Amino acid sequence: MELLTNFLFAFYSLALLYITVYCLMQVHLLFYYKRNKRKAKDSLSVEKPDLDKNNLPFVTIQLPIFNEQYVVERLIDNIVQFNYPKDRFEIHVLDDSIDNTIEITRTKVEEYKAKGFNIEQICREKREGFKAGALRDAMPVAKGDFIAIFDADFLPNPDFLLNTLPYFNNPKIGVVQTRWEHINKNYSLLTRLQAMQLDVHFTVEQKGRYAGDCLLQFNGTAGVWRRSTIDDAGGWEADTLTEDLDLSYRAQLKGWEIVYLEKVGSPAELPAEMNGLKSQQFRWTKGGAETARKMLPLIWKADIPLRKKIHGTIHLMSSSVFVCIFIIAILSVPLSFMIEEIQFDMRYSYIFYSAVIATSLVYYVANVQALRNGQSYMWTLVKFIFLFPIFLSLSMGLSLHNTIAVLQGYIGKKTAFIRTPKFNINSLKDSFKNHRYLAKKISWTTVFEGVLALYFLAAIIAQLMWVDNRSFLAFHVMLFLGFGSICFFSIRHLSLK
């Protein structure tokens, strides 16, 4: 029994150590981010490069879509509003749809063709390779020297091209990525929590990596590629679910650079229902693991600084944090009964509290200091203090779902690219209920999430009634609420038809 206890505690400690190291590396990115802010503030002028208005480059705008009947018209209506000469860009709607989205798109494309826009609907005979395949197959017909890409839920501002293209004056720049903004951030608690996490990525993480000269990523949408960069890096490949992350790293290892523009926002719609969020999380976490498996050997062989290799490794393996969270969650229950047998001085565990402090600091900077949006500091801080514990709890609740995705990615199990459905949710008046594309069945992971909620509820009751050591009590309360909420909303947001 003692041997088993020591083994579980060692396994638990290793998982917790990984989480701690990851969080401290996030603080290192925060250091780069804050240092860059100070430098920008101290500079006399920070100016965007000039764009020769008399010699504007020709741009191909690619809109990869699949079954987007609720948002495709909104997307096309928005893109044609670009403040850029009609004869200097073309729009390619890469339509892999298998429902009435095809007809909706065709009608909208014909409408704008009649108005003089260079716009085409491109439908493939064989939908192979999902989004990566659509982008790859569309390259031979793209005439632009630069390729701008937008997913179906994005509504970039009219001056998007004028704000991004000037940076390509530097011949080393292969990609310009803009910050995602959120159309429906205040729609529900779920969208607010998603915005909280994404705002960390698009402030501290992306800007921190950029400022620290680390490897960073094109986020799949709301960015522009130099066409020759795509070709030089080997083109779009469909062997991972995150083709954007994959190509980003291949391009940088070829010597190309990525510019990240924190101040140029591109509004988009957040998933408004739980099953859509889970499909998005599954794709991102599994794709990240697939890309790590593919790219890590190349990164460590590359002639780049050790600092870049370490940060690149942490970046590509970031989804593994969910595996570690799941491990410590499951093991924390038996350990709560065994902790006295181990005779471990709990004071030494305080070092791991640095992970919580580090995470809190990063999220505070991203969601309070960086994104106050004209609101008072105190009001923004109060909202953050209320939302952050809920965010942590929900993140823990996703750990089972995302652990499965990560493990499948590392072992090389292939699964389909499951799109995240969008429903044109713009305000509190809008609803996704009874819409197409909603999940119709309860998955086994949802059932198991409910079982885990009961597992941690039992642990809470046991600690309150029979166990003197309650070191894990608050942790188990958060896990119970996290898994319980994920299970509840996954069922509640199923299609009622």
C-alpha cells in the first residue's frame, strides 16, 4: 500500500511540476510583453510602414467555408466593403458545403459579380483534406502575390488590407497576423469566459512571443500570407488539424518572419453553445499535439537559439497541460485520504502555488490592464475577480475532453476536421435554439463528465465528514462545479428537434 501511495504521489507531483513550469514560462512571455509596452511608450514615434498607393499589390482573399448558412452572407457582405480598389483584389469563396449554403453563396456571389467585384465561388469535386485541402487546392487559381484568409465567422474592418500590407515592405516578412476581437463577448457567461482566454493569447502570448523574438503562429484566419512564403514552406498540408500552426512553424524554420499586430482587431463570433465550443477545443488541442509530434524534431535540429527552441516546445506542447490537469484531478481524491501516510510536509507544496499566482497575473494583465475598453479600472477589476475562478473551474471541467484529444494527437489517431458551427449571434436578442448544426446526441465523454462530477462531489462529502486533512477541498469543489457545468450545458445545448 505504501508503494502505491508513493507512486501516485510521485506521478501527481510530476504532473503538477509540468503545469508549474508551463505557467512560469507564461510569465516569461508576460515579461517580454510588458518590456515591449515600456519600449513603445518611451519611443518618440512608432509608425506603420508606408504603402505605395500608386502601386498597390494584388491580393487574393480566400474564404474557406463548410455549411455556414447562417453567416456566409454576412461574411461576403463584409469583405466587399474593404477600402481597397476593386481591380486590386479578388475574392475566392472556397465552398465545401453539402447543404443549402451552396445556393445561398451562389446567389450572393452573383449579386456582387453584377456590381463589378472579382469574386468566385470555388467548389471541389472531392472534399479531401478539409480546410487545409481547400486552401491547398485553391492556390493554383489564386492570382494574388498576397493571400488574406478569413473564416466564416469573421468581420474584418474595411481598412484591414491597408493596415496589414505595408509590413510586407520588409522582404523577410512572410505573414501578418491581427488580433481577434469578439462580436458577441457579452452574449453569455460562456462567451465571456472564452473571450477571457483568447484575450490572453492575443495579448500576452502572441505579442510576448513577437516582442521576445520567439516562434509564433498564424491563427488560421484574420491574417495575410506572402504567397511565396506558402510555396517556400511546402504549402498547406492536411496531416494535422491545425494546418495554420503547422505551416507557421515550417515557414519560420525556413527563415521567414511573422508580424503580429495587437492594435489591429478583426471581430469574430465566439461559439455560443457548449458542444460547438468543445468541438473547437478538440480540434485545437488535438491539432496542437499533432503539430508538436511533427515539428518538435525539426525545431530541435534547426539552427536557431536555444531560447526559441524552448519557447517553441512549450508553445506546441501547451495542450498537454490539460492532460496534467486531468491527472492531478483524478489522483487528488485518493491522495486526500493518503496524505498523512506519505508524511509529506505540505509547506513544500507551496512552490506549486506559483502556478496559480502566475496564471492569475497573466490573466489580470490581459483582461484588466490591456482591455479595459474605456471602462473604469475598478469595474473591470471586479468583473475579473468574479469571472476568473469560474474560468479556472470550467477549464478544469474541459480537461477530460481535451485530454482525449491530446492523446489521440500524440499517438497519431486520425479523425475528421469537425467545424465549429456559427449561428449569427450578435446580441442578446439572438438565439441558437433549434438551429441546424447543433449536436443531436449525448457523447460518451459528456456522460463521463457527469460521472466525474459525482466523483468529486463524493470526495467533498467524504472530506467534510471523515477526513481531517482538507487540503484538497477547494480544488474538489472547483472540479465538481467544472465537470458538472460542462456536462449540464452539453446536454442542455443539444438540438431539440
